[in-house]
Amino acid sequence: MKVSVVKNILDANDRIAAENRQLFDQNNLFVLNLMSGPGAGKTTLLEQLGKTLAQEKRIGVIEGDIQSTIDAERVAATGISAVQIETDGACHLDANMIRSSLNDLDLSSLDLLIVENVGNLVCPAEFNIGEDCKVMILSVTEGDDKPLKYPLMFKESRVLLISKVDLLPHLRCDVEKIKNAALSINPGITIFEISSYTGQGLKEWHQWVLKQIKK
Amino acid sequence: MKVSVVKNILDANDRIAAENRQLFDQNNLFVLNLMSGPGAGKTTLLEQLGKTLAQEKRIGVIEGDIQSTIDAERVAATGISAVQIETDGACHLDANMIRSSLNDLDLSSLDLLIVENVGNLVCPAEFNIGEDCKVMILSVTEGDDKPLKYPLMFKESRVLLISKVDLLPHLRCDVEKIKNAALSINPGITIFEISSYTGQGLKEWHQWVLKQIKK
């Protein structure tokens, strides 16, 4: 019984995701679904992206949070058009929440739309929102056993950003172990090692994003 | 419709949690539900607890993970009786999963039972499992904005362990801001600052646990 409820919810979600997809295609818009556990650095990454690319490309961000508008305010300060979804308890964004928030964005005026999902390494990976691809962040502070413990997100993501690598000298964390485990789950995944603090790897990551933009 | 499904699930969960509670009471057992986001240090904390207290007190642990038995093997190595629940995708433990796992533990022989929940700062806080109290960990690497963004877990927890404080010199994180925000959400919450790496705060935390044990 429980399974069929979940299945129906996911089917309904996929239908709405397809409609979102159609809308994104009509606007020739590249849409990225950014996911991670809490505090891996999603918002800081978007701030860096805004500072570097917002003069050159028109970027929109949909911020998903259970509560508060802290993140939308942070990214908007860098020149990004930001919309906040407060999920009021829900642990992930779904296609319907995205559809509702699209009224507040002029898609035709954007080159790139990034959805910052709720900080959660589990549930967001189950819900398509009509995105072109999923990108996940794993902070090295979370430990090198995470791909084996949370495989779905690694499986669903086209890019893995390994963040906060400036902290490695102070941690017991083996980055090669993370990479090998991620590649064993998803051999096609593209991996960048980054630090928003030192700037390491951001140039390569921003170049990857620029290459995906369709306009 | 969705709301009523969720409500029914939570009601059913509470009924089973009450049955678990009865069983724990019959065995005069203190039960602690340990929650955090991924990689905040739950398992390492249990390893430290096992090394320090497993000679003196009989400790059982139920490990919740989406996949893998890594954690149960780690804590079992310290002299704790460990049982692994693989949730197979589910993002939290519920009362029924706990009930099923109790067949593998001799409750009458235990002084303390700790349930290590799935690494997720959102969903586990919604599900009672029949525990005496919830204890949460927030790592300083996750940032000082987390209480305001994930209030439910802070509201539901009797204890907040602020972990990895040895990394503070390398981070932009204000521990006082975390404490003030946590106390504004839950004025009765007890807070310990800890580091499993240096040992800071572990003695105070272990003393708190010992005081709760009923046998």
C-alpha cells in the first residue's frame, strides 16, 4: 500500500516535470538541479558563480529551503535573479513547487536557471523537476564513505563537486576514495575538486557551466 | 489528499512508537535517538562512547543506513551490540523499523540503547520511535545558519552536540550564533561543544548519558 502511494506521487511528479521541461525548451534554457547535504556549500558556490558570470550571462536561481529566505537574499546580492521557495517542512523540491515558482521568473530573459534544492543527501535525488541535469556537492568534511552510504544521488548526478578541499590537511578524508566510489556507482560522472574559500577548481567548474548554456 | 496520507502515516507510526516505549519501559531501558545531517560525526561519537563506557555499561546500538553495514561494523568493534537496519532508500527510521530490529537485541541485558538515525537533518525529526529523547549533532563545518534553516530537529532535540569544534580556526563559523539560534527555537536544549578528534567535551557528554541510565 505504502509503495503504491509513493509510486503515484512519483508518477504525478514526472508528468509535471515533463511540462516544466517543455517550458524550459521553449525558452532554450539550461536548467541545473543543485543538490547536497546541509552545509556542503551550495549557496556559497552560487554566490561565486554570480560574482564571476552574472555580468556575462543572465542567471536565475530558485532557492529551496524548509524555512527562511537567507539563501535567496545571499545570491540576489551577486546580481542573480533569485526566487525563494519555502517548503514548510518538506525535505525536497518537487516538480510542482518548481512550476509554481516559475510565475515569478521571466524565463525568456534568462540564459541559465539553477535550482538550489533543500539541503538533504537523500530525498531530492528521487524527484525530477524537469532539469537538464543534476549536480551534487559533497564536502570533504562529510567523510569519504558517503558514496557507498547514499548511492542514489551519486547515481543520478552528471557532476560531482567535491567541496571544501582547502580543509583536507585538517581531516581524515581520502579524496581518491570518494572519487573511486562515485565512479563505481556512476562511471560517467564528471568530478571537480573545489574550494570556494581559496578559489581552487572554480574556473574549471564555471567553464563547464558556460559550455552547457544554449543561448 | 497528500496531507491526510502523511497524517495517517504519522498516526500509525505513533501507535507503534508507543508499543516500543512500553517494551523499553518493561526493560527499564534508556533509549536515545541520535540524529544529524550526513557526516556530522554520529558513528565516530558512538565509537568514542563505546570505547569509554562499554566496559562499564551494556550498550546496544541500532544503526540506520540507506545502504551498507559500514557503521554497524565500526561500532561493534568497540564492544557495543550493534544491529544494522538498511532502509533501502528510506530517508529516516520509523517506529516499525525499530520494532522489527528489536528481535535481534536482548533488551533485558542492556542498560542503554542508542538508535543512530539515517544522516538527514530533516525527515528523522518527524518520526517518534519510542525513544526517551532525541539528541542531535550539528558539525561546525555545516555553518552557523542551520538552526534557522532546519528548525524542527532543533525543536525536537533535548541535547545539541556541536561537533568538530577543532576545525573552528579554519572556518567562518560563529558557535555563539549557533547556540543563540538553537536556544531561541528550543530554550530547554542542553548544548555540548565536542571534538571526537581532540576529545574536547566528550567527558561532559558521557557524564550526561550516564546520568540518564535507569539501571
